[in-house]
Amino acid sequence: MTFAIEAKGLTYSYDRKSNAVDQLSFQVKKGEVFGFLGPSGAGKSTTIKLLTRLIAPPPGKVFILGQDMSKANHSFYKRIGIAFENDVLYPTLTGYENLIFHAGLYGTGKDEVYDILKKMDLYKSKDKKAGEYSKGMKTRLVLARALVTNPEILFMDEPTSGMDPEIAAYVREVVKDMNRRGTTMFLTTHDMNEAEKLCDRIAFFNNGKIVELDTPENYKKRFGKQTVSIEQSGKKITFSKEDDLTKLTEIIKSRHFDSIHTQEASLEEIFIKVVGRGLKGES
């Protein structure tokens, strides 16, 4: 089987004292939305740079779409798109000029640039200098640049960071639409809500290592705790599946309660349980 992404034994250190990425091995299936979830500083952005050879090749091997990345040439990069949270734009060029410059490197025409500006809701601002864009607009422009070549794989680093909720939801729909059309997605984030909405599988990543890898549904089955809360005469009683549910059954049968609610553990709660720290780096 040819994977969209296959990493074998990736290791990288910035200071030769500790590894930002430590013996990392995993596979991403074609057509999958794969989430890399971890706190800031865990090594998520470094991993994308290693996979796409934006930093010096480390020990280990990377294959993208079957291509050994140590032998990838310039033309291969048309098949992948890369969007970093704090990626560099040309501030004195307009949004359109930023995209047309990038498109020209890979032989992509004006029509595709106009289409992606419209898709990312930037067409009305295309003649405005990128340096005058808001943070959310800059993030969308970076993502638009990554999409200009209609890539088979899209690497996204915190794709909705700095966006208001409405625009973030819009961008998620763009991502979902591209995935429905066959694009494989590799998404790094510390936004649990985003990961749960977008990803088929999620790697819990911390200190340069994958701690767990599974689907959102399986995480909840394996590590989650479902509870039932009943309000009765102004008092709230909570039961979990580990409790003796005889009393819960009696209350429900008697119908002597004001309200009943069920709740399952959030992915963030599960992440803290599995990894031992929160997504903002708390211990």
C-alpha cells in the first residue's frame, strides 16, 4: 500500500541537548484528514518542516505520495501545499500579487489565482497590500497560496488561528470540500474543537513523540467517561457507567425529576488524561 505520507524514525534537535522530534514514525492514508494535536512547543511545526524538507534532512526517511523526499525535485512540490501559522508574505505586494508570484513558480495561471481568492473570501481585498491585512486575512492568504497549485496533499499549521468564529467555520468548510475532492490533509493544531470537527484520525503529540493515535470516536470509547446528570428537587445527582445504576433506574422509572442530561468526556479532557498536560502546556 502506498501511503500519502510515511515517516520512519525522524529525529531532530535544535540544540543537540533535547530532541524536538524523537524517533517519529507514522503513516497517513490517502484522502485522510490527519490531525497532529499537541501543546505549543511540542514539535508540531518542526514535524511539518521535516516532512517537507524545509529544514535540513534529519536521521530517518520520509515518503510523500511514494516519493522519497531526499530525492524530490522542484516539480514535485507542485503536488503539495504548505501553510504555516506565521508564514512570510510579501507585505508591500497586494494579496493578488503574492499569489500570482507563487503561482508563477509552478506554472499556475491567473484563473486559478482568481478562483482561490474567491474561495478564501479575499477577492474584494485582492488589490490591498498584504501588510495591511488583518491577522485572520493573512492566515487565509497563506492558506490560499498553499492551495493555488491544487495540491494532492495539504500541510496546515494552525489553519484558523487568529480568525473570528464565522471566518474560521468558513475555512473549515473549504478544507472539508477539498478533502471531499480527494486532497489529503495533515493538520497541526492545539484547538481540540477544530481537530474533532475535521480529523479522521488524531495523533496526540507531546515532547517530540506520538503518545496515542486513534479516531476521535475511539478515543472517547477507550478513555472517555460518560455521565448522566439528574436534577431532582433542586439537587443535581451525577452518575457514571462505573456506578451502581440501580438508583438512577429507580429515579427514571418514578419520573420524579426535573431534568436529565447525558455528557461524554471532551477530547481535551482525554488528552490531559493520556498525555498528563493540557494543550496550553499546563502540567
